[in-house]
Amino acid sequence: MLCIIFMQNQFSSFRKDEPVISTNSGKEEMIAHSVNVARKASIPSVSSNISNRTPVTPTPLHPAEPSDLRFNRLRPSIEKSDCKYTRYFGRYVAREAIMDEEYWIAAWLRAEDHYEDQSGDRYVESFKRKFASQEFHALKKRCGRQVGEKYTCFVAVKNDDVTRTVVNSVVGTVDLCVRHPLHGETYPAEPGNTPFYSRIYQPDQPKFGYLTNVCVAKYARRQGIASNMLLLAIDAARLDGAESIYIHVHKDNLPARRLYDHVGFKMVDMDGARQSSDLCLLSFNSMH
């Protein structure tokens, strides 16, 4: 404030590194006690109004694309979660997303991030609901389509004995894509240099991982959530054969740059034209 291949105009809006969940007071229990369906709209969102406690089953934005969203679904125990990748830290655990509600909160975090600078816009809540619904369906498709690349959405969830709903448990998310480079590609999703002309993978070249959408709820920051999600994603990329892991960050996002430096990411040397972008490409050598 690792991913299927996006064209530049498809993923540039997800580049801020730590979006937030907006609340009226910033207190944790106001995050998602219920689902608020906007007046005259059928797009779901997480309510930030503590007085609205009636669970509502929302109608998806794209009814033709089925989902199993139930916002009153209780969080399963960590032991019952069938996860390949898990990392425990403090009062939280990072793992891959396994439920539709977890994908929804990941999408909602990104919507909050995308529109956080437009909080004064009278239509911003409707925009966020539409954005989140579209991202929710796109995210599920990306994670379900594993041809040529492996896409995984990781979430950080609360790890305690309190009975919680799934949507009240997720506090952060990050995406990982592991793949071979495309023909003509040097780095993943280079700003202004996306190889539109080719979707042919180079299986003779080492795999790499690409991280996007690092998101932590505002009330849950400064607890090591982002760094632990990144470390889990790095371990997962290694296990999937990635030799290097990349991430983009805005040049003026100093907190995110400090975070990535702390984790072990280093600036990628690129020519002057690419360095003129407002994004920096960082890499982590998973072989060290």
C-alpha cells in the first residue's frame, strides 16, 4: 500500500501493496458481521455498519457464473482445512484460499484498495461492489485454470478459539503464479513490454513465480501478516519449481518497499526506459 499473465491494462489497478477494509471506527468486529446488499443493487459487499447484523445471501453480479457464497458460513478449524501450504504466526495462519467466502474477501480487499483514494465519491460503494464481484469471479477462474501456469490465492486468517464466520476471519491475501516465461519475455509482466504477440511458453527456461495483490486489512496491519504471507508464497513457489520470484511495487510506496526489502527482495537491473515507469520490479532468488 503469483499470478496468471495479465495484460498491462488488466492488472495495473491491483498494484498498491496494502489495501484496507474500510470501517466506521477501525475496530475489528465492525468488519463483517453481515453482508450489506446496496439499495436497488444486487451486488454483495461486506458491511461496515455494526447496526446491520442481518445475514443476507447476495445475488452474484454474474448469475450465469455459479458460486457457493454463504456469508453466514462458520470458519472451519485449521485442522479440518485441507491445505497443502500452511504457515502459523502469532494469532494468525496463512494458507491457500479454499472457500468461496475467502475468495470474496480477497476480492473485496482489492476493491477497497482500488477506490481508497476516492472515498468522497457518492457512488464509490457501488463501484467497489461491482469491482469486487468481477474480481471474485475472475480470481476463481484463474485459480481453477491451471494450464501452463499454476495460480494460487493465499489468505491470512485468524487462528483462535472464537466462533467466527469465514468473512470475519480473513485479514490479508496475496496471489502467486508459477510458470515458464513466455516467448520473448525476460521478466514477468514488464510495464509497457507485455508480449502481446505471443502466448507460447518456453519450457526449456526455468520457472519463475510472480506475486501480486498483497493486501492486509487496515486494522490488522503491523502484525507481520504481509511478511508471513509473502514467505509462505515464496516457499510454495520453491516447491513448484520456481527459481526466482518477482513482484512489482510503486516507486513512491516506501512502506511496501521496506517490507519487500526486509523479506529479501532486491531491485531488478533494467534499462533506463523501463526504469522510467512508476513501478519497480523486485526479485527474490529462491535458490539461495
